[in-house]
Amino acid sequence: MKLFTPLYERAMRWAQHRRAPTYLGALSFAEAVIFPVPPEVMLAPMTLAQPRRGMWFASISLFWSMLGALLGYAIGYFAIDLAMPLIQRLGYLDEFASVKQSASDNGFWFLLIGGFTPIPFKLLTLASGAVQMPLLPFLAGAIIGRGKRVYLVAGLIMLGGERAEKALHRYIEPVGWIALALLVALIVALRYWPA
């Protein structure tokens, strides 16, 4: 049964849509505030579909992520008590407390490193506002932390180019099933790992 090949082909068609950059911007903005899907799910196929525009797509993603980060920071700064029920409902309450402590202790460095951790970007932005981190170090850490991630994704895909796209298309089924198995294993490990 082929599950991932049709999804991959659909993602590649969407990546070539004339409004794809708008959708990438909207996804990047929303992910920095509350949405659980990282922008790389659009950035990667868009860069595969149009490798010469990969850095432009990464720039779009970074710009809108930073606007979303500012909104997340403002929510954390001015209205964290209103956001806490949603954070709890999404299952991020314990993680948020830990992120908030790290943001309080080493905010700039935490944001700088946070771009490569599995911690959702929205938790970083909300926590930074909640601990009232100074705005300039917040912006600097967020731009560098998020920027290195989106530019690295676009750059690696551009380096692989058409060969990478053909290889991915050829092996998308095993890659998809392996990624799904790893995701399930990660969820189970996080759920049942002793504290």
C-alpha cells in the first residue's frame, strides 16, 4: 500500500502553486505563536520544487516567523495567564515551565540553541515574553536561532538538488514509514519515560 507517495506528489504540486510563498509565510507566522506544524514541511518541498528560490523561501519563512515571534512574545508578556489553559490543553504545561526557567536564566543563548531542539518555537516565544526578557536580545536570539534552521534546510536541499528530489521520490515510502515509526517511538518515549 502506497501511503506517502501520493502525499509527497501532492506536496510538490502545492509547493509550485503561485500562492505557496503566502502559505509558507502564514504557516511560519502561526507556528511561532500557537500552530503545531513547523514551516519546514512547506519550505522543504518548495525548495525541492524550485531550488533556485530556496534562499528566498527561507527568507520569507524567517521574516514571518519573526513577526509571529513578536506576537508570541507579546502574549507571553501581557497575557500569559490567558494563554496557560491552551498551553495546558495542548499538553505543553510541564515543558513550558522548563522552557520558562531556561529563558529566564539564559534567554539569548536558549533561543540561539532552541532552533535545533525539538522544543516548539511557540514555547520559546511565549516563555521569553512571560519572563519579560529584554526585547533586543530576544529578537537577536530568535533571528539567529530560527534563521540558521530555515537557511540550513533550504541550503541542504539546494545542494542535493534534482538528484536529492529523485532519490527522495524513489524512496519516499520507506523514508515515510521510518519517519512515522520514529515519531510514534518518540511520542511513546515522552509519554512513558520516567521523570
